[in-house]
Amino acid sequence: MGGDHAPDATIEGAILAKALLPESDNIVLFGNEEIIKAKLTEKGSDPSFFNIVHAPDEIGMSEQPIRAFTQKPKSSISVGFHFLKEGKIDAFASAGNSGAMVVGSMYSTEMIEGVLRPCTAAVLPKENGGNTYLLDIGTNPDAKPEMMVQFGILGSCFARYVYGLENPKVGLLNIGEEEEKGNILTQATYKLLKDSSQMNFVGNVEGRDLLMDKADVIVSDGFTGNVVLKQLESIYHLLRRRNFYDDFVERMNYENFGGTPILGIKSTVIVGHGISNDNAIKNMILLTKNVHEAKLSTKIQGELQKHL
């Protein structure tokens, strides 16, 4: 029931994903059972193709995350996390209230030992055809230097184990290339990244380098990362409205990636964009499967254990 276009977009996306998944994979839909069954039937799909779990409460997109999660135990997000904690599902995804998804992850799943705070990432297209992984994109707007170093480690694992990129180059988003550039946060973070043996740090990256090949993983605090991400989304929509289109521009479309895993927890949890349409929901579900099968959380745990 989560997302600006739910439940129609969510159910249509689930139908699209179901057609692409092997029969052995099950999609569990959490929400108002009567509405879900009626919508599935309306859209020409058999409700028996899905597992439906009744969750009548809804968490609005603007609700305070902790209060909503704890005071609405029958919401689709709360019930979904209960199922994940009990092992009744392998992974959980939602385009609903992202703050509630992060809170649910921390309440209902264990943090990987040594992780200070979980974070989220965005996949951005490079001009040369590859991808850049930007993190954090909003989970930690008031990050500390030690947390940002971990973002680099978590992002490197995401790029390596989900997207197959060996030895990813890690850059720090800053206002200049020189080591002494930036504010107190970026200056302190630079020193820690430079001294770290856990990643391939290549130095500062400026805003103009985001879509180039200077770095594969770009570290940022959540406030700056979220502003950058939404600016790029705005540029994409502006170009499309002006009828400017090519393959590179289309790779900026958030629908292609579907969502982001919450990195740093021991389970697979994917957060989709609040404005997700059916195609984005489909890709969110497919990404959830890929992250789960990559055993990303286990591999992140292994990487961190080497240096604890």
C-alpha cells in the first residue's frame, strides 16, 4: 500500500515481476486483502498467484517514522518486517515511507557488527556506459567522518557483489580536488579515507565528475547526497519534457533501478522511490531478488570482520 501511486502501481509492478520470475519464487503482498484481491482481478491476474497477507493500516508518506512504525503494528511495513524477522520471507521491499523502512530495519533486523549507521545508495549512469554508486542519499543527513568511511566500504561491497565491479574506485564528494578543500566534515573524512586499507580511495570528486569515470563509488553525507540525487532526477525530467532523448539520458531514469538496499543490516531490505510507477516496482522486486541471492549482507559482514 506504500508509494504515491499505490495500490495500483504496486500491484501492476508485482504482476510484471511475477511474469519474469521462476515459479519457485514467491511474491508476498502485504496490505488490505480485499483491495489487493479486487485489484489483481481487475487487472486480469489470478490472486492465487500471490501470497496475500492482510495488513489494514497504512503509514502515510509524511508521518513521523518511529511513531508510525511503533503505533501502527498492522501496517504493511510493520507486518512485512515481522515476517522478515520471523524468517517467513527472505527479503522485504517497499516504496512506502522511507524513514519507516529504515526504522523498521533497525528495530526488526540486526545491524552488522561494527556498522555505526545503515545507509542507502543510488545508481547513477556514467558517460562511458558504466555506473557510479552514490551514498548516502538521505538516511544520514548529519553524518560523522567515521560513518562516511563506512559508506565507502558498504558502497564498495554493493558495487562488487551485486554489480560485479572488481576493486571499485572510491571518491569523496567535495567542492574541490585538493586534499584541504571542503568543510570540517569532508576534511576529516578525507584523512580517514586516505589512511584506510579497506578500499581503493582515489581522492576528492567534484559535482561535475558525478557522471564521468573518475570514481565508481562516491561517498557523501545524506543531506548532500539527497540534494544531488533529486537534482539529477529533475534534470532527467526536464530533458524529457524538452524532447531530448538518447540512451544515456534514459539511463538516468530512476525506474531502471527500482530502489536501493539498506546497507549495513543482516537482512535484505530494499527501499523504492515514493513516486514509483509499475515499471519501477517491477525493477524494485527484481533488485530485491538479486541482492538476496548475492548474499550481500553476509559478504559485507565478512569484509568488516577482516578489519575489526
